[in-house]
Amino acid sequence: MIFPASMTTPIRVLIVDDHPMLREGITGLLAGCQDMEAVGEAGNGTDAIAKFSDLAPDVTLMDLRMDGVDGMDGIVAIRAIRTLSPRARILVLTTYAGDIAAVRAMRAGASGYLLKNCLRSELIDAIRAIHAGRRVVCADIAHALAEHALDEPLVEREITILRLIGEGQSNKEIARALGLSVDTIKASVKTIFEKLDVHDRTHAAMVAARRGYIER
């Protein structure tokens, strides 16, 4: 439902994404809604924090992985913004459907998580819901979260080992890189396989990337 401008103050939205065309598209979409407006854009995390501080938007749309020169991803930016304003309402809009990525974003302070392939109406409804103080998680992510709710999570060392496995390193190379014994790495790899329910290194890396433990 679109409310007449005279009945409500427009929801002020900050758009954070490293793709100018996507920012332009969302700005155009919001322009067609009487109850919201795009008040600013940012192409990287550092700029997002500065724009948030200057503009104090009602809702911030945040991409997770941006190729800015500052090297700051969306998770770090979310934490920084929430430090500036603990009541900040942030909606992640990303291509990454991994449940672990969603958990990290929500723990950092995001109020919602949508995929970029969502319908325009879903995005508009989500902005309104976030502004009203509700949480929003798209159906695909909610399903993945439910599917893995009882899984034992990987610990940081296991994630590091998985990242090195994804780079094609052998157990011996990983042991040397981490200053651990080969037997310790073998034991950790076995535990990783059990937690991810996989049987080989290639599949482990694929599942870890899909769920958001490591980057593709």
C-alpha cells in the first residue's frame, strides 16, 4: 500500500552498493513510492559510514561485499554504523544466499536480509517493515537457516583450514602455514567433513562457499 505524502513523512533511505547502476535502479524505484525517498548513495563501506553520519537515514540498504579501495565489507560497515547509532535500521541486499552470511549480518546488527533477485514489491515491503521495527528475511534464507539450525558450526581454525583447502593447499602445506602438525590438520579436516556432511575436499570447499563460510 502506498500512502499519500500528506499522511506520512517519507522513509529516508541510504543506498550502499558498489554498482552505480544498481544504486540508480533502486533510486528510481523509490521515486515511484510516495512514502519513501533515496536521500543518499555510497559505493563502499567508508563512504557508507560517512553518509550515514551526515544524513541519518531511516533505513540503510547495505551490500555485503564491495570492491572499494578501502577493503571494507558490509559486515564491518554494519557494525560501525550500529556503533554510531544502536537503533540504526539496516537491510542487507546481496547476491549471497548463504545462511552463515545471513547470521553474521544479523549478529552485526542488520534487521533484514534480502537477495538482489527479489521482486521490487518485496524490497519495498521490506523497507517499510524494517522502518516499522520488524525483521525481514527472504524465504530462501529462512529455509537455509531452518535447515542448518541444529548443525554444529565451524570454529575459526576450521574456517581458516577450509579457506586454504579452497586455495588448493595440501594438508602438509596447511600445517606449515598454520604452524600445526599434519596430524592436527588431518583431524580438523575430518571434523570439517562431518560438520558439513561431505566426503571430499572439493565438496567441502563448495559447501563452505555456498553457505557463506568462505568467499568464492
